[in-house]
Amino acid sequence: MTPLLLLLSLTLVLLSFSTTPASLTQAFCIPGQRHALIQLKQGFKTDLLQSWNASTDCCTWDGITCDQLTGMVIKLDLSSRSISGELNPVLFNITSLQYLDLSNNWFHDVKLPDTGFERLTNLTHLDLSCAGFVGDVPISISVLTNLISLDLSNLISSNGADNNLLLDGSRLQIILKNLTKLQVLYLDGVNISSNGSEWGNAVSQVGHTLEELSMMDCSLTGPIDPTLVQLKLLKVLQLDSNNLSSHMPIFLANFSSLRVLSLSACGLRGPFSNEIFHKTDLTVIELSENHMLSGQLPEFTNGSLLQHLFIGGTNFTGPIPNSIGYLQKLSTLELSFCDFYGEVPTSVVNLTKLIDVYFQRNRFTGMIPISLFSHPSLESLDLSENKFTGYLLVRLDRCGKKGRREEVGRSIGKCVTL
Ligand SMILES: *[C@@H]1O[C@H](CO)[C@@H](O)[C@H](O)[C@H]1NC(C)=O
Ligand SMILES: *[C@@H]1O[C@H](CO)[C@@H](O)[C@H](O)[C@H]1NC(C)=O
Ligand SMILES: *[C@@H]1O[C@H](CO)[C@@H](O)[C@H](O)[C@H]1NC(C)=O
Ligand SMILES: *[C@@H]1O[C@H](CO)[C@@H](O)[C@H](O)[C@H]1NC(C)=O
Ligand SMILES: *[C@@H]1O[C@H](CO)[C@@H](O)[C@H](O)[C@H]1NC(C)=O
Ligand SMILES: *[C@@H]1O[C@H](CO)[C@@H](O)[C@H](O)[C@H]1NC(C)=O
Ligand SMILES: *[C@@H]1O[C@H](CO)[C@@H](O)[C@H](O)[C@H]1NC(C)=O
Ligand SMILES: *[C@@H]1O[C@H](CO)[C@@H](O)[C@H](O)[C@H]1NC(C)=O
Ligand SMILES: *[C@@H]1O[C@H](CO)[C@@H](O)[C@H](O)[C@H]1NC(C)=O
Ligand SMILES: *[C@@H]1O[C@H](CO)[C@@H](O)[C@H](O)[C@H]1NC(C)=O
Ligand SMILES: *[C@@H]1O[C@H](CO)[C@@H](O)[C@H](O)[C@H]1NC(C)=O
């Protein structure tokens, strides 16, 4: 913008302010909404909403954001406010809400109401995660077509069948049908109990707007449905702890935005497609506890962003390639309980970001990779149950952050295990 134009537009702004003085100050909260919020609070048990005082402007209260022009409440963020008690349906009278976050609270065994959510049609973000809600996920969410982010995860209190949110596959289908703007969908721990084609088709409806999909521990079965190829702009895919009894879907190698791939303990079987390893933008590859998943580490290439590689408890075999030295960002390397063999390549010394290394229960040979012990960032190292040779006569003055000092024996305490 040229200085002249800038000056002009500044003048225009000033002019418009002087003609409508009300817009100079932020609007106050609307009495009806303040009243609704007070009623909402009366249902809550918490010590943390002291600022919610009916004699003050509700736009200044903790967790509330109002539209600057209209004074309407557009954001209610009550995450981690130690709230228990009940959810007064007056909440659904605050129809101006765009952002509703009740996550990390203690609504133990409070059922989500069947009706009400359908009134919050301007919602773009709905987060009810880890809040203790139980019962059926209300189908009324299906009309919230402006939703960009929906989080109903509840992995914490999965200590009983009736302690979860329930959402069977056919209702998942209905709820997602019209949510065409959805970018983020977290349903971890929600009991969906659905087969591969059913949940696959339900989720595929969202299409290429979806960037993050997490359905860990949802009692899903497989196989992974080919319609998921439509989610080609996924950045995060997490399906851990389901029994998918599935082959590794090759189409994932074509997902150019993929950064986090987490598929542990989900019954993957057959050969692992090494094309996934060649996606240098991946930061997390988590495949552990898929006992029937076979594969070998590939030749890694320079420029990889990989930070966490979890392969433990799979049927992977073969040596660690020297090219692992290219994984300059690697901080977790977990290869335990597999069939890896050969010597640990010297190039691991070059992995300056390494923090946790788990090699236990493989067939590694050669000298104990002593150089790892003096590795600057390392906090845990487990080399136990391998076929390393050599003596260890070191005194561990530093054991990462735990700061343990141990005499060397068969086992060197918690941080280094041999
Ligand atoms: C609300 O604020 C008023 C005036 O600041 C104060 O007298 C009153 O005690 C407050 N009420 C509560 C419930 O904190
Ligand atoms: C919601 O607002 C309407 C009027 O706009 C009122 O009649 C109704 O009682 C309110 N609902 C609740 C649960 O307070
Ligand atoms: C919803 O958003 C639209 C567009 O921003 C706005 O015109 C409308 O008043 C909002 N609805 C409510 C109930 O606030
Ligand atoms: C989805 O939208 C279509 C067309 O707008 C409508 O007919 C249908 O009832 C909606 N479905 C759900 C589940 O809301
Ligand atoms: C999931 O729900 C089904 C009924 O829909 C039930 O049989 C099953 O036990 C539940 N599973 C879990 C892990 O809660
Ligand atoms: C998957 O579930 C749906 C709905 O319950 C059912 O119609 C379909 O036959 C099932 N498909 C398979 C392969 O079991
Ligand atoms: C996983 O599913 C397969 C096929 O449906 C079944 O044979 C197997 O027992 C299941 N595994 C577990 C751990 O439930
Ligand atoms: C991956 O993309 C390429 C090129 O777009 C295409 O030829 C290939 O069939 C795709 N592979 C899969 C498994 O979708
Ligand atoms: C493990 O992989 C080997 C080949 O490396 C294969 O022969 C064997 O059947 C696989 N075992 C399982 C349980 O998948
Ligand atoms: C790897 O890439 C980095 C930066 O992209 C470069 O500086 C370095 O020389 C490369 N190393 C090798 C061995 O090609
Ligand atoms: C470690 O890195 C140095 C410098 O980047 C390089 O010269 C050396 O070859 C690397 N060592 C191994 C074993 O890859």
C-alpha cells in the first residue's frame, strides 16, 4: 500500500468511527445470554468460575469470548475447569456460539442430550473430549454443517462398557453425511463397533477436507476400506487399538500431506509397503504390536523429518541400514521384540536428537554400541536380550534426566538395560 492510500484509508476508518461512536467500544454482553450462562453455571459444580458474576459484563468472564460488534457470545471455552454436575439445556439457547469446548472436565456419567445441539448451527468447533460424558452420541450433531473440528474422544475412562460414548456405524454415517467442512475428527475411545466397509464409507463421505482422523480404540473391525483413498489430504491418521485384520493400505503412500501415521495394535498383517518409509515428510510412524506385519527397514534418504519410529512387536526382520544416519530428527527408535539382526550401525552416533532407544529382544550382534552411552541427548536405552559381545566397565555418571548413578552389573538400572 502506498503511503497516500494508507493515509486515505486511515482517514476513512476514523471517519467511520466518528460517525458511529458505538463501535469504538466493545459491545456488552446481551442480558438474555448472561442469564443463560448463569443458569448454566448453576448446574456446574466447580470452584473455578468465580468471574461469572451476574452483576458484571459476561463478555469479561473466564472462558467467554463475545463478538466485538454485537456482544453475542461466540466462544465458550470451559476446558479443564474441574467441572462436574449437570449440563443445563439452557446451553443450547446460546445459538450464537461458534466454538464450544467442554473438554477435560468431570461430567461423570452425564448423558449427552438427544436434542439441543441442532440449535447451535453456527458451531465450527465442538470439543467434548475427556469430559466424562456417556451414552449415545446425539444424532442432532448431524445438522451442524459448519463444523470444522469435532472431538468426542474419551480414552481416559474406558474402564467399562457403559462408561463410553456410543456411536454405532450407521449413526456415524448419518452424522458425518452433511459435515462437509470437517477438517478434524477425533473419536478415540468412542464405542463404534463397526466393520471396515461401514466405518470406512461413513468417514469417506467427508472427503478431501478431512486433515486429521483419529479413531483409536473404537472397537472397529476391518479390513481398511478402499474408499478411504478419498481422504487424500489427511495429515494425521490414527487407528491404533482396533482389530482391523487388514493389510497395510498401499494408497497411504499417495497421501502427500501425511505427517502422522499411527497404526499400532490394530491387527495389520502381511508385508509392509516400504513406500511409506520413503515419505520424507512423515514425523511419526507407529506400527508396534502388529505381530503379523512383516517388513524390513528400507534404505533411508537424506532430508527425512521422521522423529518417532515405533516398530516393536512386529514381524520385522533384517539389519538396521547404515542409512539410518540420515534420520537427523529422530528422537525415538523402538525396534524391540522383533527379529532384527546384525550390528548396530555406527551411523546411529550421528543421530544427535535421539532420546529413547529400544532394541531389546532381537538378534543384534557385534560389540555393544558403547558410543550410544555417551550420546548427549539419550535418556533411555534398552539393549537387553540380544547377542551383543564385549565387556562393559563403565560407571554411568549420567543417566539422562533421571540422574541415576549405578554400578554396572547384568542390568544397569532403568535407563540402560542390557
Ligand atoms: C458479584 O460482584 C459484586 C460486586 O462486585 C459483589 O458484591 C458480589 O459479592 C459478587 N457476587 C458473587 C457471587 O461473587
Ligand atoms: C430458551 O429461550 C427461550 C426463549 O428464547 C425460552 O422460552 C426457553 O425457556 C429457554 N430455554 C431454556 C432451557 O432456558
Ligand atoms: C450465525 O452466523 C451468521 C453469519 O455470521 C449470522 O448472521 C447469524 O446471526 C448467526 N446466528 C446466530 C444465532 O448468532
Ligand atoms: C443432509 O442434507 C440434506 C440436504 O440438505 C438433507 O436433506 C438431509 O436431511 C441432511 N441429513 C442429515 C442427516 O442431516
Ligand atoms: C460396545 O458396544 C457394544 C454394543 O453396541 C457392546 O456389546 C460392547 O461391549 C461395547 N464395547 C466396549 C469396549 O465397550
Ligand atoms: C458390515 O456391517 C453392515 C451393517 O451392519 C452390514 O450390512 C454388512 O453386511 C457388514 N459387512 C461385512 C463384510 O460384514
Ligand atoms: C481379530 O479379528 C480376527 C478376524 O475377525 C479374529 O480372528 C481375531 O481373533 C481377532 N483378534 C482379537 C485380538 O480380537
Ligand atoms: C498413486 O498415485 C499414482 C499417481 O497419481 C497412481 O498412478 C497410483 O495408482 C496411485 N496408487 C494408489 C495405490 O492409489
Ligand atoms: C514373519 O515373516 C516371515 C518372513 O520374514 C514369514 O515367513 C512369517 O510367516 C511371518 N510370520 C508371521 C506371523 O506373520
Ligand atoms: C543432507 O541434506 C542436508 C540439507 O538438506 C545437507 O546439508 C547434507 O549435506 C546432506 N547430506 C548428505 C550426506 O547428502
Ligand atoms: C556422521 O556424520 C559425519 C559428518 O556429517 C560424516 O562425515 C560421517 O560419515 C557420518 N558417520 C556415519 C557413520 O554415517
